[in-house]
Amino acid sequence: MPKRPRPAHPKVIVTRRLPSVTEDRLRELFDVVLNEADKPMSRTALLDAMRNCDVLVPTVTDHLDADLIEQAGDRLQLIANFGNGVDHIDLKGARAKDILVTNTPGVLTEDTADMTMALILSVPRRLAEGEKLVRSGKWPGWSPSGMLGHRIGGKMLGIIGMGRIGQAVAQRARAFGLSILYHNRRRLPSTVEETLDATFVPELDTMLQASDIISIHCPHSNETHELMNAERIALLKPTAYLINTSRGEIIEEGVLIEALEQERIAGAGLDVYTHEPEVDPRLLALSNVVLLPHMGSATFEGRAATGDKVIANIRVWADGHRPPDQVLEGWI
């Protein structure tokens, strides 16, 4: 496929509202079309956008599958994703159309790790239940047996995926007295393991059986889809807690709900869901689950930094160079 010329002043279409500082800078640099309504684009609107821009800036709510990319025409040359995860973009389809894909790694690590730690604390200590009790006006006051939960100090935390976020969670968890196990595609260097005081477990099932709290930090892919399936959830201790701030599809959600309903595990902290923004009503009815609206990375600072990376990727690409955060097909 012959190399296509890159426009010096590319037309950029953004699918959702971004921080005002990011939108202002996009206006200064490019011929940009913004989504003032801030509602997810329909499939028809996405296709129209892809056919009429040089650069598309999508988010996790935009599902760019192979068929959509195939129909995009020849103008689109860069998909500059606003966010790190790209499981909503068909990378093979993009490559076949000679469309580059970029993401924004690293800028949301600390924010997501903070939220993960908040869930690790909230679920065993029943913070959400306690807050609801106070608001209900039915709190009878302090008692020796009231609102008892479990301490996390001295417990074993098993981390699935020890990339940037997994390591940041491990750093925080050590300060709370948790011991760290981790399962990863590749073992970390011994110096990193020593710094984190983390023990590598080659077999995921072995780690699940040994852990009191499990936190998921691997990307969603064909290999990790429903990684936490019925067989693996059955391995968890009845006193175990499952935390997910990665992608909902990594857990077989119906199986998790049944395990929670039957109290085969102690609880869960979820920031992501299989069919979000829809949340299974059975989850809403459970008291042993803390539910958040996919807000793990939702900080002003993080969103602004994400916008900076998107802009940097577009500028470098428009200048004829390889974008700094180009995603390769086998990145996960």
C-alpha cells in the first residue's frame, strides 16, 4: 500500500467532550470538530465521522470493530484514542487499512491505583454500607458488634497483571500491611520484586487459592476475556474479596453475581461492568458489593494529561514522524 501524504493541518473529529483545556488547544492546532452534546455517537455517526476526517479521537465508549473500520474509506489515517485501553478498537482492521492507532499510557496510573486501594479498603470494612446506614436515618448508634468488617493488614493481596497500575497498587498495599502475590505474563526483574516485596506466582489458579483479596489489572483481550470464569471463581476462599478496576469483560459477571448471592465469596469492589453503563440489577441488590461508575481514572489532572498525550501524538504524526504512543497489533 503506497504511503499516504499527511495533511499539515489535519481535520480532527472528537467523539466526546474533553477537558476544556484540551479542546481549546485542539482548536488552536487543528481543524477540529467537537461533540458538544457529549453523548456517545451512534454507529452511523461514527462511520460518517471516520469517512470525513484525517484523525479520529475516540474514547472507550466508541466500539470501532473491523466492519466499521473497513467501511471508513481512505481519508482516515490516525485513530488517536483518548485513554490507554484499546480493546474497543480492532487493531488488525486498522492495520489492514493502514490506519495508525495511538493511546495514552502512563498518565492514569496513580489515579487508578488510588481508586483500587479505596475499593480494597471499602469492601472489607463495609464503608458503603455504613454510609448508607447513616443517610437512612436508621443508625442506632455505636455498639460493640455494629458494622463489623475485616481488617486488611496481614492479608494476602493477589494482583493479576503487574504493569504500571499493578505495581502502583502493590506500593500502596504494602503501606497497609498487605503481603503481595502477583501473576503476570512475564516475571518482573528481581530488583522490582524486592522493591515491591512481591512474590511471582506462575500459575494463576495457585495465586487465586492463596489470596484473601484479588485485584485485576490486566488489559482486556481475547486471552483475558472472562479470565475469571466459573472455574476460577470457584477457587476463591469464601472469605475472599474480588476487586476490578480494569475491564468488566475480564470477569464472567453472571458467575460472580451467583457467587456473591450465595456468599461463596465475601464481597467485591467493581468500577467496571460487562454491559456498562447498564449494571445488572442483581448487583444493585447486593450489600456485599461496592459499585462505582467507571471513575477509576476520573481526576481533573489525569484527564488533562490524557489530552496532552492525544495532542502530542497527533502533532508528531502530522509532522511526518511516528507518534510516541503508537499501539502495535500485539501490544497486549
